[in-house]
Amino acid sequence: MVTQPPANFGHLRRQIEQLRMEAQSRISNLKPSECLNRIEEHVKQISLWVNELPEAQKRQPYGIEAIIRLAKLSGRYSPSPSHQQVATALRRIGFKQIRSWKKNYRNKRLWVWRRDLYV
């Protein structure tokens, strides 16, 4: 025999509201993300590296691997950091992403420091 759903859905609404309140309490208890802390560390390290560069080198485009190597960035669990976190840090500092279609760059993404955007 098949049971029919109750005609009144009040108990379901109460259950959904209770689950929603539990989810909100879990979200409010979360600590700041470790990912954001790593990005802030990358921002500091890249800023120090950029400040040490002469003006001619600041205008030069860099690949993300070169920036990781030159700024001496490291990951949390591996020797190299996440490219996504480094890209976020570069955007916060004032780098602009470009793509070079030249033969020697082979359609590579490059980063150029745009100080005039963030001064």
C-alpha cells in the first residue's frame, strides 16, 4: 500500500527552515580561508620584488613561471605555488595580463606591470 503525502506541508517548511538556520550558523563559524592568507603572502613577496626592480625591467613582460622564480614564491604543499593564487596576487598589485602572439612566445600569457593603473 502506498502512503500519501500529508495535506499540510508545515512540517516540511519547519524542517527546511531549521536546516537553513543550521547552515547559516556553520557559515558564520568559519575561519578566514587559508587561500586568502597565501594570496596576501604572495602579494607581499611580489611587491618587494617589484620595488627592487629598475624602471626598465618593470616595463618588461614576464611569464608567470618567471615571476614565481624571481620573486621566490613557494607553495604550501609543493615547491611551486598555485598559478591561480599567483595570478590573483599579481592583479591586486597592478599587473595586467596580456597574450603574445609572437612566434617566440608561442601564444603565451605574459604579465606587465601597470603602475599608472594603481597610483
